[in-house]
Amino acid sequence: MNPIIHDFGWWIEIITIKPICIYYFGVFDSIYEAEQFKDGYIEDLAQEKAEIVNMAIKQCQPRNLTIYVESKKSSKSAIRQSRKSPVTKRFSA
């Protein structure tokens, strides 16, 4: 069971299709700090042969650090749900 995160701050969200997962890495004090660390998390997932399809830096409060999805149909639903988070702000660099 993943711990519930209580901190509202900056998070790196990485979505993969092999395996079908949504990962949250953080919490960071700023978007700039998250930006500094994102390549390390991407490299770690690449070493595990994960196929990354999307990466975003968000100010949010994830309920879980890793969300495993059973099928492609449910992965689309999980991705849509992650984008609907009521406590999310997206920023473009």
C-alpha cells in the first residue's frame, strides 16, 4: 500500500506504458527544483526499461506515489483522472 501524501507542493508526474503506471516524484519546494531532478527520475525509469509517454511538473497533492493500471483501456481512464485533479496547476517552461 502506498502512503498518502499530505504535502501540497511541486511534483514530477511520469506516465509510462511499459509498465502502465503513473509515478509521482517529489515533493519539491519549487518548479525549478523539480526541473533539476526530473532527468534523474527519467534515467532511473529508462534503466528499468519503462517506456515513458508523458512527463509533467505539477503543483498538486497526489493520493499515491505509484498508480498501477491493469489494462490499456483503464490506463486511459487513469491518465484522464490524473489530469482532472482539483488541486493541480500546470506550468510550461
